[in-house]
Amino acid sequence: MVTACSLYRIFAIGRKYFKWRITASYFIGAAVMSIIMSSVYGDADLLVRLIFTMFIGSSIFLGFFMATDPATTPYTGIGQIIFGVGLAVITVLIQTYLNFFGGSLVALLIMNLTVPLLDRVGIHKSFGR
């Protein structure tokens, strides 16, 4: 049975309102960065840091809702991937060194400052003639 919510999701993905590259690159980058930090500090169990980084509430909220806001994220595909990886790296560093679990939202503020530069990265289609 098709619901109105599923139709909206299909419409949003089809019209490119949902920027899936940011979400995917954020979670992949966060997983890689947490494994690197686990190996640097010699954690006995790599999964503890990985699961904590991936499933903390602010990280999930950032990955699916805050980071994909169409008004404050890069337009180009390459810029979106760089944006997501930058979010992941800054989030893990803030959570590790500052012990601030809302570091993902601070990382979003920092990466939003780079959006005008990231919009210049990538191939733009010509407009007009």
C-alpha cells in the first residue's frame, strides 16, 4: 500500500530535494574517522567507538535532517561529498578531544561557512546560451 509519506519521499528524491550524497559521505566518513581514532588510541574494542559515533542522537539528527537543508548546503555533487566528509571529520574530532557530544551541530556551523567555496567546486552546466 502506497502512503502519502512514501510518495513524498519518492518525489523529494526525484526532484533532488534530498541531498543523499551528504548523508552517505557523512556516515561513511564518520565510520572511517572513528576507526582511525580507535586505532590511534589503541581501544580494546573498535566497535564501541564506532557504534557510539554512528548512533548518538545528534549524529543521526545531523546526518538526515540538518545537513541536508537545501538552503545552506552546496549545490554541486563534489561539493556535497566534501561537505559531508568535512562534517564527519570535525564531528569526530570535537567529540574526541572536547568531550562535547553535540559537536556535530558545531561542525555544521563551521562547514556552513565553507559552502560558498564548495559551490565553486565541480562542473557547472552553462545557463543561457
